[in-house]
Amino acid sequence: MNTELVQAREHFIQGMSRISHFWGFSKAMGAIYGAIYLSPAPISLDELVAQVGVSKGAVSTNVRTLERLGMIHKRIQLGDRKDYYIAETDFWKIVRRVLREREQSEFDQALRTVGESMVLVEELIEGADTEMDVETAVFYSDRMQAMQSFFNSLDNLVAMLIALEDLRSKSVQNLFGR
Amino acid sequence: MNTELVQAREHFIQGMSRISHFWGFSKAMGAIYGAIYLSPAPISLDELVAQVGVSKGAVSTNVRTLERLGMIHKRIQLGDRKDYYIAETDFWKIVRRVLREREQSEFDQALRTVGESMVLVEELIEGADTEMDVETAVFYSDRMQAMQSFFNSLDNLVAMLIALEDLRSKSVQNLFGR
DNA sequence: AACTATGTTTAGTTTATACTAAACGATTGG
DNA sequence: CCAATCGTTTAGTATAAACTAAACATAGTT
């Protein structure tokens, strides 16, 4: 293939690598997605190894993660033992999926911790012994409440955005100037 | 202070630590913010070292980052050489600030890389030699265009959210159920 | 001016993460 | 049934981030 075209691809892949890292994924994952995204035809694991320049094992695990996130899809061809991959090109779909994934895992868990702390403090307010403790406990309770409230709002906001995007993806209208 | 109250605080701080890590900041940073957030009075660096359990140096650098992000504020008291810190409690304000910060730094840069790759490819389409190269180059160009378009939309969306939040913070109305 | 209290910087260490190389397992073809 | 071709798993390694300990800088106090 044309050298300059390869250079352009590599530059793009490098950019994807950066973005991936920026969003908290591994660099290789972004690079691999970039390579798949720029492949005109379904691309095999070996070709990815060649294009991205990481080991087969790394490509294997990253590709699995990408598939779990719905960012790529596996295409098996009859009479061919290789797995081929194509890129999901609906980015909003990807965003939705990733947001859902992240909400479920760590985000909820963190929220729960805040809730637990709040319950701990509020239980304490009941059977408090000294006056000073009550004062501090009430302060704690208020602050924790405020934070939990914020996280709930954030949760609602994200849910709203996902819903909006669901509408958009059904091609009602493009609200965000694409 | 009451042991159970301390436990509740530590549980909360641990939660903040997780959230911080989840959002791509250091764990200590979240913990430190948590400690400041739960302090009824402005809190000094030494007290933070005691409560969070990391070294003075780490507290110092993390505190500086927190201040840069507008998550905490320094309060110097007359006749006291220590610096004291209080927490910013307007979380939406913090979100706006962090979003702006992130957009400027890495996000823009990544976008630029995609744009550059696209220009490279499009220049190539003009002076192309073989037929096959043109075909691939056009494919690349289309895909890169689609991705850049998406990032622009995302940018607009974030800008819109910031604008919405600016309105809300001026207490027009609370749109997100707080 | 020396000493003390305080925050910052730095050099080195720890730690978590992601990768490599290679063994492994499984499937297909000869 | 053996060999070849894949993808996966694993044990070890490299690397980047973040922390510690300690030196340092600064300013206030005696």
C-alpha cells in the first residue's frame, strides 16, 4: 500500500491511542479500534498484530474487551478458521453502552458507600452521648446528603442524555448539530 | 472524637477515594477532598496528613491540584502561618470547571490529530497514482470525517451542558431534580 | 542571626497496569 | 493421528503513576 496512506493511518491510530488512554482505557485498545475502524474489509487478529505492533496476546484480550463494549463485532467466515472484526460505527451507541457499563460497575458502588456512611452517621445521631458529637454528626449528615443528592442528579442527567440519544438514533432529529 | 463518627468519616473518605480513581484522578486526591469536605472548620495540611494517612508531600501536591480544579479554596488566617482549606460545595461548578479543563488539554489535542490524519489522506487523494489507493483513501477519508463529526457533536453537547448548568447555577430553576 | 514552623520540591521506591513471550488448547486438514 | 493454524491463557517483565522520606526554601519568632 501507498506509504503516505500508511503514514496517515498510523497517525490516526496514534490519535485513537491517545483518546483511549484519555478516557481511561489502555492505549493499545484505542489503537486496535482505530485499525479495525479504518479497515475497509473485516480484519483478522494477525493483521491487527501487524498493523498495531503489539503482541498477539494483547490483541486477543483487547479485542475481547472491545467486543464486550460493543465497539467492534466478530465476523466468522465459513471455511476460514480466523476471526474477523468490523468496527461499530454508531458512536452514540457506543457512548450509551460505555456509560451504562460504567454506571453499573464502579459508579453505583461508590454511591452505595456514600449512602452507607450517611446511614452510619444518622444512626449515631440517635444514640449520641456528648453535645459536640451531635453537632459534628449533623454536619456530616448534611454534607453527605448533599453529595448523594448531587450524584443522584448526575445519574438522572446521564439517563436523560441516554434517552435523548436513543431518540436521536431512531432518526427523529439530530439535536446536537451533527 | 467519637469512634463511630471517625469510622463513618473514614468510610466516606474511602468512598471518595474510589470515585476519584474512577474518574481518572489519584485516590489520595479524592480522599483529601473528602476530608476537607467533611471538616466543619477550615482544615490545615497537617490535619489532612493525620486524617488521610498519606505523606505531607503528597498532600501538598494533591491540594494544589484540587485548588487548581476549584474543588477547594485556601483560607489564610491572620497571625497563623498555616494554610487552611475549605471545600467547594457547588458540585456542578466543579463539574463545569473539570470539563473545561479536560477539553482544553487532551481532548482538543486528540481531535487535532484526527483532523491532521484526514488532511493527509485528502491531500493524497489529489495526487494519487494507482486506482486501489484512491479507493482506500476515500474510505479512510469518509471514516475519519465521520469520527471528527462525532467529536464535534460531543463537544457541542458538553458545551450545551455547561451552558445549561450556568443557567441553573444562577438559580433560574433546577432541571435535574435536585 | 539563629531557630522554628510550614509548605514545596526532588530523588528514590512502590505499586498497579498492560504488555511480551511462550505454553497451551482446540479445531481443521491431510 | 499427526501436523498446522488459530485464539487464549499465564508467568514474567516493563513502565508509568503516585507515593514516601528527606532535603530544601521561606518566613516569622526569639
